[in-house]
Amino acid sequence: MNTGKASSKSNSYLEEFLTLNPMPHYYTLHLGRDIRTELVQKYSWAIPNNEAIQFLAKLFLVEIGAGRGYWAHLINEVGGDIVAYDKYVKKGKVKVFQALDWVETYYPIAKGSYEAGELHSDRTLFLCWPPYNTSMAYDCLNTYLKSGGKQIVYIGEGDGGCTADDDFHNLLLDQMTLEKEIKIPQWRGVWDTLEFWVKKC
């Protein structure tokens, strides 16, 4: 499969994070540089580890809001099946957080948003750091569930945190059951985890 033009050997994000962060929860300002913003733009909001990638590779995934597709790339590398979408796609490139230019992807990203949940309700919905205080995450999950979807992997903070909105978290609690949680590396002051939810009977 075509894996995009940007290169990645093994899990470069985690390797860079651990080099800069010998202790957990390292300050993001380092030598006058906002290292976290740099790496978010280069890779993704959330930092993948092996346990998370191996778990995701066992599922049949549709990712919405995939950004540069770094997580999708790692999942694909270990044999996982994932299709990825992002709203901000143009000529095979994407626009990511605070970046001025369109950038190359690690994995093929199709243009699309919440409607992809309807197109792929047979897959597990994957949302990694959906934007804070917008309806994006809710719209994705609501459309997916109404189309017959049954499972979601959500990476972000909990209710009241800096990802998604109250409507999304309320919908999760109302219609789904938390089946599994995996800890992932965290930036200082950020409390994101991987959560696997299944629709209630």
C-alpha cells in the first residue's frame, strides 16, 4: 500500500519524546523552543506506544480527523487495516495545527469528516484528539452510531478535558460501555489515554 510521502522509521515520535523527556511529564519549553508544538505538527497530538498500536492493529478501523496520518501509518506497518479521513486535505497534503503550509502525510488521507462514519459503520471508529469545544467528535460518533456502528477508540482527555465537547462525552456515557483503557505517553499537564468503547445492548 502507498504510505504517503513523509518518512518515518519505527516510532520516531516516541523516540524523540523519550530523548527530550527522560522523566515523565517534561516541561514542553526546552531551550526556548516549544517542543510540544513542533512535534504535534510533525507527527500528531497524541504519542503512540507499542501497546496502543498493537491493540489498534487488531481492529478494523476508520479514523476521522487523522491529520498527517502518523497513527494510521504505524497501524498499517504492523499489519492493521485502517482507512483515514481529514477535513483539511488538498492534493494529497493536509493542514495541521498552527502550520502555515500544507504538509505531506505519512499515510494516504481521504478528504472527509463525520460522514465517513456513515460510509464505514462496519469498522471501528477511531478519533484521536478531536478538537476541543467543537461538535466534530459528537457529529462523528452520532452519525456512526445512527448508521449501525458499534465500537469506538477515543484518544484524548476525559469529560471536561481539552478534547471533544460535553455532548460527545455525554453520548459516550449514555450509549456506550468502556471496555478497555491503555496508558500512552503524556506531555506535562496533559492527561490523555486510549479508551475502547462498545455500544450498549
